[in-house]
Amino acid sequence: MRRHLPLVLAAVALACGNAPRATPDLSGYRIVDLTHPYNAETLYWPTSPTKFELERLAYGPTPGGWFYSANAFSSPEHGGTHLDAPIHFAEGRLTADQIPLEKLIAPAVVIDITAQAANDPDYRLQPSDITAFERLHGTIQPGTIVLLRTGWSSRWPDARAYLGDDTPGDASNLHFPSYGEEAARILVEERRVAALGADVASIDYGASQDFIVHRIAAAADVPGLENLTNLDQLPPTGAIVIALPMKIEGGSGGPVRVVALVPRTRGEG
């Protein structure tokens, strides 16, 4: 954490509009995009009444002779690669615009459960998975963004394969892996992580009916990052994640562009 602190602080300063005196040197990092694009194929929760829409307002030459393009877009807060603000599942907790940037720009760890999920689409991260991860990589530190890699992003944007069911308006038969209750309590209440993220549609597994992981995270003002991609390009530790959502005042979430800064290995161009 300490060796990344100068770069994290520089990123926070830039996000806040307080540019540091020296431009941070990113030459030692690969920049990995963890975000699905928003388009006509963007996946939403099956009960969402609308999806992403892009309306062309202008495109082409103007009377003055120059080119001009402008669009209008609309989207529910929760769909595509997006952020869940704590208020999404906890009354009185932080809204999208109130989340401290330190929770959105932070060192990250990636816990890989692709093998377990391949055998069980309803697999939930277990305390034993955290123990195994920490045995190899050390204790997950407070203020860390935890990213859960399931391999499910390779199924995007096939709704049936990604969500487990593609029945319009029905979310009662979904199947995909995610966090389990006990593991979430360890990460949120004991490790005091900054955020929980996953390459699936929810930080609760698909068949959940009580959304307990959302409730645990929200009660502690821990945001969620959902529908991530390219987690296979990140190491288990060492990356820095920058996840800046639309600053929707009072919002329960919103579209987010998530990128990771990954230290280059020796000899990597």
C-alpha cells in the first residue's frame, strides 16, 4: 500500500481538480480498461423497464463549414459496468456523489474463483477462499478494492449465458457466481475494504432473494462495482483501480469507467 501511495494521491488530486506540481509518471504501468461499452447490447437487470438509448442530435457539416456531432443518452443507473452507491440498499447511506474518492481510487486485489464457478454457476466466495488468497498474497489491507474474478465477463453480452436466464421482466431464475455472506462480512467488517467489485451482474449471486451482500456492504458505506471485464489482465495484487462514476447528485448508482494501473514486469515494453 505504502509504495503505491504517491501515485494514488496523485490520482486523487487529479480527480479532485487539484493537479499536483509534477505529472505522475505512468510509464511503469499498463492501463487496463475494466469497462464494458454502453450500446444497444448492454445488459440490465431483467426487471429494468428501460435500457441504454443513444439519440443522435447532430452529425455532419454546419452552415459555417465545420463538422459537429452531438447526442443525447438515457440509461437506468444500474446496468452495464456501473457503481452501486450504498444508498442503493441502505436508507440514509452515501449517494453516488457523496462517496469519498479514496474508496474509488485505491490499490486492488483480485480473488480468482474461475475454477469453482466453472463447476458451480451458483458458487459464492467462501471464507476459505479468502484464507487461501491471503496465505499466498498477505492479509487484505483496509482501504483495498476487492475484485472478484469469475470468468463470467467472457459471456457478455449473451444475456442467457451471462445471467443464467433471459426471460424478460423475470429475475427469479438467475444463475451466476459472486460473493457469499460470510466472505462479505470478513471483507467489509473485518478487512474494512474500500469497495467490492465483480465481473458479474451483481455482488450477490444470481439466485439470491435477500441481497444480503449488498446489505452488508451498504450498511458500511462500501460501494459495489458490477459488470466488470478484463480481470484476467490484472495480477492478484499490485494494481491500482480508478473507478469514477457519473456524479449524479442523490443517485443510487450510475455508469462508471473503471481502469486499472498494472505495474509493468521487467522487460515488458
